[in-house]
Amino acid sequence: MAGACTMEKVPAEKEGTVKTETPAPEVTPNKPARKTEKEPAEKMDSEALKELRKEISEALASGDGPHVLKLKNGLTLLIKDDERFPLVNIRLFVHAGSSFEDPSQAGISHLLEHMVFKGTKKRGPGKTALEIESVGGDMNAATSFDYTVYYVEVPENEWKLGMDIVTDMAFNAKIDPQELVSEKDVVLSELERGEDNPGSRIFKTLQSLVWKDTSYQWPIIGYRDTVKNITAEDIHSYIDKLYQPQSMLLTVVGKIDPEKVVEEAQRLCGSLEDTRPVLPASEFSIAAPNKPQAKVITGKWNKAYIGAAFPIPGLGSAKVAGLETLCDLLGGGETSKLYRKFKYEKRMVDSISVSSLTLERGGMLYVYAVLDPDKVDEFWVELMKELSAVNMNDFTDREMDRVLLNLEDSLFLTKETLSGLSSKLGYFQFFEGGQQAEDNYLYDIKHIERSQLQKLYKEYFTPGRLAACVLMPEGSEVDSAFLEKAVNENWPAGNNDKKTESDLATGDAGSETLPGGSRVVFIPDTTLPYTAMSMYWTGGDADLSANRQGLSALASGALVRGTTNMNATELEDFVSDRAATINSSAGRDVFAINAKFPSRFTADMLPLISEVITDPAFSDEELDRARQDQVSSIKRREDRPVSLAFRNIFPFLFKDTGYSYFHLGQPSEVMEFTRSDIEEFWEKQSSRPFVLAVCGEYDREAVMEFARGLDRKISEKAKAQTPELPQWGTEKELTLQLPDRNQAHIMAVFPVPGLEDREASAGLSLLRAALAGQSGLLFRDLRDKQGLGYTVTAFLWQAPKTGFMVFYIGTKPEQVDQAIDGFKKTVEMLRANDLPEDEVKRAKNILKGEYYQDHQSLISRSRESASLMARGFSPDRDRKIIDTAEKMGAEEIRKLVKEYINWDEHYLLKVQP
């Protein structure tokens, strides 16, 4: 689907279609959408109300839905009743995005998306977010090439508020000139942040090459000059032109009464009228240059980043399913052709992927790779040779079936959360005319033949249509001429013209303790036929000495790379053939294995997981790959400002125990770890009692048999690792330099108690909620009032015995001192005054809302239970914290602030350009 710019709430990273002179739809000048003289539906006369209810009854007579109907003004309404969670997700799609802009106003769609949060005719700046967050809801907006979407997720009893907020933002935005000045600074800060990200730099370059002379060629966020020159009058004209009811879709999904939703939609939107006709957008005709194009951009990067792209048709094409199948076969995951070739066999890249971006009026096939700079020449030549020789007959039936399963699976799993379900239903309705489009897509991927795929490959993967961008470290000798020459010499035109032939017992919730001390937790949810499993041990970095930093992370990276009975590629094939996932991770005080799979594959997956745990291969070849991957990950983190900060924050704050370590270690030390080091670590780690949490639809007895088998292998001498209390560091300030970046990143850190102190955890969680979010105190002051940064937030990290709270901002280098002073004044305000009662209430509702929003997926629930129990807490500890917080008042929060949030005791971490 189309990429989008969204308004972020937290730092982005922690320790994740030819020429046209009318880029917008043709319209005739008139007045904007407006209220008619009709009364709202709630005041309709009895005959009109009777007619409306008859229409509703007919629309809802088709069963479970989704139900789709149109209001008389053309606005489409999609409703889906889903009672899994006490939540309602509401989205308003508007057929207005960056591709509808005039080039001189590039970025106006995205700027409007920002400005709707700065006040409407009946709500002042920040009030929309305040009202939603105050009831425990969440809200955001996103701008894409072809549309803008506004969305909220609220508790079930607040659905009317959600509908009112979304429609108020879209139809009644105030666009205050003074607010616009400050918000343009915020958007420019966001633009600069994107330029610091290698992937964003490459994509912006490629879209200007692939989509040249179309309105897809400029970034969604726009350019510095165009954003600076946009006026309030420009935005009002844009709204008048494009924000027509007939160009909108309102989706309401969740625990609702469909009839009441329709009546409310009529009350809110029924009296709006269209003021001009809107014609359907037409496909762009992209004029390819018939020769490869390449750009090389040098900078202060540790790694090399390569993007290569080819233009493809848009959503209206019958070729979409085939092109997505092609991409998945070539580079859709660890079992794909290019990943196997260049990651495993040739060991040239850290990662490589192939994907398709299909927009309304055009699209792009996108190859992306990360590698060491000294391998770029060789890799580029070999990649061109490989692309020139792709033959669909080389793919086995097993590989074809696997791709089909994975594409089906990715669609199916969007239904897991209300947000995903609402997004999927809305997208198919808005762009492809309804849910039949999904059925058509699934039919196409099931029935496509190799000969059809080869024909598509020949048509779209052509060297004359290739555009490439490479980011290289300064001093590199790779240039555009070499890249273009390598394409011509190793991928002659026409060389890719290949001849081709044509029943489970889930049971109740509960837990069981095993003889070896391990515990099994069951969380039934039969909504989807999937099983999620999370297995946690105490340990991780806590098991390491200071000279072995990075070993637990290396062990987690190597663990699922094969067993004595399956090598790495065989294991990947086995898992992928079952649309499953299995991964391991190490933390500061725990080690975990998480898996998710369709429940019908239980008999296959449980033995595999057991084998991974008890009989991992740790082969020399795979360990070497794991070492190189970890070193690459370190270098990539050091290329990104926020990642660099998180890599260094723990060694900066603590001076002993595993909490003080560089979790990924240092490159030279990682490369020295041996097979025996990893085997010794894993022997100790895996011999401890574990906590296994299973969520979804599962075979309870099969899970217990699996757990008993592992529990019998636990050493009698093994004990759970006792949480440690680290000492805080003596240095209070750390400044890291990352040259050639646009923004500075600041973290003010305050030591706080750990998870074991329930009262403090509850109060500090309330404080964090009051400070963070789009209606939070930090956001309102430092961003909304002072315009200091795009991202301003607070977050809380806690281990069992220690923790810290962070105030974070990304800002311009020249505004660092002002931002730090803003943090200081916030602390002084919190210490001097109780939070207003409405702020405390808002924070309490945020905690509740966040909990349910973050615990919709099966794996999030299994992970929560296992991780808490492994650390010695009850699986419902987080819900109990919410209950405790509900009883607290402003006086108790202020007491905690005075005890722990002291500016004289803060630590300061800065990343400067």
C-alpha cells in the first residue's frame, strides 16, 4: 500500500504511476462543501426519519458486514461490528494527497494534516487530542500520495466523540495563521529528520527519477521552500477544492450498534453538500528513458545503502497480484531467491529485499540492500547478472506455494487488531470498490502460472527502466558512471526473455507449574485460528561478565539458524511453508523465544521449537553470518541519531551489572566470540526454569506435553537469575557527535524506582502519560507553543529494581539550549504545583486506552504474560498498575515528582550534528 507521513508520538527507534499538466482531478470552480439549510437528522420530520431508518435496515440486512451505504451527498459509510475488544476504530479517508498538489505547493496535503490538530471552529489548538486522550483513546493522521486519513480509536462508550472529532477535523479546520507559522517549523524539523534516515534519502531520490514529470515525483512532506511559502489562504483553497463529501469514506469498526452509527453519521455529515464535481483520477503514463539511471550520494555513513527501482502500473491494473508474487519470490523474506543468493551463499549483503509499492495512478518495484562499502562494486555487478537471468521455471512448487501462503497470511492477519481491520476494509472500499477486490486478489495469486510471471518479469524488470541510488561513505570511489555501465554490460536488453512451460481443544484460561519449576500460562482466544507462544527465561545480559558484552545478543541471533537435523535454509523453508514465525531475543535481564503459527500446524511447529531449544546447530558458517549481522546492526544504529542515543544510554547511565553494557557489544569483540562461547552461554541459559505463555487457539494437551518435555531437561542446580540493582554512573552528561545530520536529539533522564515498587510505578506511569502524547504537557509547550521540534515526548523504562524516565526532543542544533531550558521549566512546574484534575483524569484514561490498544495481537498478550512472570510478577501486573493508578490523585503524583524528578540530579544525553 501507499507510504504515508504520520504524526509520531514517540521516537521512531528504540534498543521499530507521465506527463500530466493536471496532477489533481479536474474540478470546476465553485464554493467548498458546506452545510445546507436542512436540519440535522436528529431533528428530521417523522417521514424523513422513517425513510432513513428503512435505508439503514436494508443496508444492514446482509449479515455480519462490513455494511456499506452512501449518504445522499455521496459520502460513503462502512460499518463493521466487532466485539472482541471494548474499543471502536473510526477512520475518515479523504481523496486528497500529495499527488493532487500543484508543484509550487508541494507538501500542502501533509501540512494540512498537521494543522487540523491546531484547532477547529469549535475546538482550540490541542483540544482534539486532549479530548480523545482524556477518555483513554488514541488518534493520529497520515498523508499519502493519493489520500489523507484521520483516525481515532476510543473506548466503546465514546464512539460518538470519536466520530465527532474525526469529522470536525476534516470539515471545520480553522487554519490560524499564527499557528501555521509555528507548525511549518515543526514540519521542516520532520523533513530534516527524514533526511537523516538512509532509507528515506534513497526513496526520495528514486521517486524523482522513476516518477519524473508526474505529481508522484516530489516527497509527500514537500520541500523546504514550498512548505515555507504555503499560506493559510492556500490551505483553505486546497480544502475548498478537494474536501468534498463525495470524495470521502468514513469507516467505523468495533463494538457498536450499526443503526446508531448510521444515524450519527447522518447527523454529522448528512447536511454537507458537494460544491463541485470530482472526476476519477487517471493512470499516469510514465515515460521511461530507455537507459539506466544512477545517482551516488556520499556522506558520513558507516554502511552502504542501495536502492534500485522500476516503474509499474497502479491499483487499477490486473497485474498487481502477479507483480507482488514476483517480488515475494525474489526478495520477500529469508527464503527468497535474492536473500538466499547474496546473504547466505555469497555473503555480500547484510540484508536485501524486493517489494512493490502500488499507488492509485502508478507504482514502483523496489530493490533495497545494505552492505559493507567495499562490497558495492562486486555486489552490483552480480546483482545485474542475477536479474538478467531470472527464470520462473527455476522456482519449485514448494517455493510457489510458500509465497501464496505468505501473501494470503499477510492479508488475513490484518484482522487481528481493530486498527488493522479498519484500515484493510477501508482501503479496499476506498480504492478498489469493495471487499470483492480482496477475493479477486486472492483468486489471482492462487491461479497465476509461471509463464504469466515470466511475461510480467520481462515487461517490468528491464534495464532500460532501472533507476538506482546509492549512499556511500565519504571518500568512496563508486560513481554513477560505473553503476550505469555495469547495468549495460551485465544485463543486456532482452536478456530476461526466458522460454517457459506453460479440530483443537483450547480449554479455559489458567496456568500450571511443572516439576522442574517451569510454568505454563494459557490465554484462550479463538477469534483467529492462530497460536502465539512466548517462552522466557531470566538471564540475558545479566549472565555476562563485562568482557563478554554482546554475547547474549549474538546467541539470540544464532539460535534459530538451524538445528542438528535442519540447516538454516531448511529451517527457514519449514517455517515459511507453514506461514509461521519463530525468533529469539535477548534483553538486559531475560532471554526469550517467540513463535506464531496457524493452529493447524501445531503438530509440526512444537517439535521444531523444542529442537531449536535443545539441539541448536550453532554451525561455524551460521555463527559467522550472525557475527557479521550483529556488527552490521551496530554500524546501522550508529548511522541514525536516535538509534545511536539508545545504543549508548545504558552504558552512560549505569556503571555495573548487565544494565551498563553495550547490548550488541563492540564490533571487534563480537567478531572474537567462538562457538564454544555461545554453547556455554546457551547451556547455562536454557537449563533454567522457564515461563511459557500460549495465546489464541491451541491444543492444550499438546502444549503441556511440549512443556513437560523441556522441563525434564532442566538442571536440578539451575535457578532463576535474581534481578540486580545496578549503580548509577557518576558522569552526568554525554554528547555524541554524528556529522552531516540536520537535527540534534536530547534526552533528559531521571532515575526512578523499578517494577517492584507498585505505587511508584503507577504514579510514574500517570506522570509519563500526562507529559507524553499530542495533548501532553511537553508537546503542548515545547512543540505547540515554542515550535522547538517535531517529536517531543516522555517515556518510562523499568526493570525489576531500577528504572528511569526520559524527556525527549528532536530539535534544530541552534535550539538545543532553549529545549533543555524547556525541560527544566517543566520540572520546576511539576514540583511546584499539583497537576490539574483534568490532566490527571486524562492520564488515567490514556493508561487504560494504551493497554487495550497495545494488547490486541495474540503475540503481545503471550509476551506480556511470559515476560512479567519470568521477572517474578503476576501476569496481570500491568492491569493492576492501572487499577492502582486509578486511585491516585494529583497530590500523590507531585510527591513522586519531588522525590524522583529533580533537575539537579538529571542525566543529559545529546546527539549533535
